[in-house]
Amino acid sequence: MMFDSPMLLLLTAGSGATVGTYIGLAIIVLGLLALLYTSIKAIEVDRRIVFLFIFVAVSIPILFPITFEEKATPVVKRIFDKIESLPEGSRILLSFDFDPAMAPEVQPMADAVMRHALAKNHRVIFMSLWATGQGLLDRTMQRILPNEFPDKVDGVDFASVGYTAGNEGVLNVIVSDFKKMFPSDANSIPLDSLPVFNRFSSCKDLDLVVTFGGGKPGAKEWVLFVGDKANVPVAVGVAAVVAPQMYPYFPNQVLGIMGGIKGAAEYESELIKHYPQFAEQPTPGMVMMGPQTLAHIVIIAFIVFGNVAYFFGRRREEKP
């Protein structure tokens, strides 16, 4: 499709593109056309030119942010549709099971799902199976709740029970008795005194679990120790390298999967489409997809050019 219209990159850059964006993309398009010409003419290209193109393709979206249009794939849209279809007041648990190293991939998913659940007026319970997840969870709540949802009340509309040690052992307990493992919230307030936990005794009383992470314990453990045992829907947001391991569980044991930056960007796009008020909020997933998408387009172009050079070379050799 790129070769049918060399201006495709310019047209898909988005309405927020700057002059620098268009200049940079124009340089890439013209450069690719020049490389195509050299391929047809069988002119050898120095490998440093290839490295330079990748550098430019990654640098331009970073210097001049580019957001390409994203469309949620079915595996991601199932998560969005589930949260959207639940009646107001449904109880959703979000588990921050990751560390700072995974945060660039996973944090955008957590932000988007958190915004969606609160915007739908669901009751949200936050927790973490990782000690490092506690700090990330606290900072996320401090960053989003007071600024975007000032009307939400701690203990009524949401609550954080934080982190407790035990790994899979924690899941084995909360699947049948949540308050045995978490007698109080992160502020040491007994759960029995918080309205958000009214008529709530175990994970069987949840309407949805969404776990964010990529390590162990994480998505797979939530599926095996809670989803299957409590018969509660489990959705996962994981690092891209972990996503293939979760696909065998989809769709019977896993409701949906957000894999890496691409999954985060798809969810952000779907959220903005249905909730325009979030268009002004940061969308790191969509922003990070700019360099990734442009670099992939350039790499695909190089593969095509290589094949063009090969077939044109063979044709010359066959000529008498």
C-alpha cells in the first residue's frame, strides 16, 4: 500500500502533526524512492545508509510526535466491551503485577483500563502481587484520581489493598476468602468498614479481574488459581514477549489480551473513541507506536527493495 501512494505516511500522521513531522516524513519517503531507484538499477547501497534510515525513522516520531490511527483488534476489544457492558457498580479488580522495567509497556494499559472502569462508575479494587507494584500503583492513583476523578471517594468507589507477600499463595487464599489475606486496605482501614467491600467475601464476588504484568506471579497464575476456580472472567495486559504464552488460554480461560505497546495503543484508541473527554489525557501507547510503526514500514520497504534488486538482477543475467 505504501508504494501505491508515496504520500501515505504523510496522510496518516494525524491531525496533530507539525511542520517538522511532515518534513521528516517527506525526507523518509523521498529517500525510500531513491533507494527503490538504486535497487532497480542494481546499484550497491552502503549498509550505513540502511542504519541511517532506521535511525531517522525512529528519531522523527520522537522529536515530532506522530500518532497513527489505531483500531482495536478483537482480542483487545473484548476487554473494552466487557467493561463497557457491565452494569454500573460492578466490582472490578485491577492487579499491578509488574516492576519499573516493565512499566513502559504495561503502565499505559493500566492507565487506560483504570480510566475506563471509573468512567463507567464501576467499583474498582486495586492490589499487587509484586512488591514493586505497590509503588507504581500508588503513583498511578495519585496521578489520575485527584485530577480526573475528583468526585470518586476512597472506600466507596474504589479501594487499594496494596501488596502482600505470598505470590501464588495469595491467590489460593483470596479465591475463597479475600479478607483473610487482606483484612484492611492500604491505609489500614478494615475492609468491613468500607462500602466498596459490602457483600464481598472472595474473588467469586468479582465481575472481572484485569491483571497487568508479564512475570511470575502474574497473568497465568491469575487464570489458573482464580479465573478457573472462581469462575470469574480474567483479562490480561502483558509485555509483548509474554503475550504469545497467553494466547492458548484465549478465549475460553482469558477474556482478552493486551500485548505490549500495540495492545495499549489499541485500548487507548478505543477509549478515546467512546469517551472523547480522555482525548486530552496522555496516550503513551499511541505515542510510542509512532517510532515502532515507522521503523517497521522502513524495514518492510527494505525487504521489498531487496527482492526488487534480486529479480531485476536475475533478469539482466538471463539476457543474452
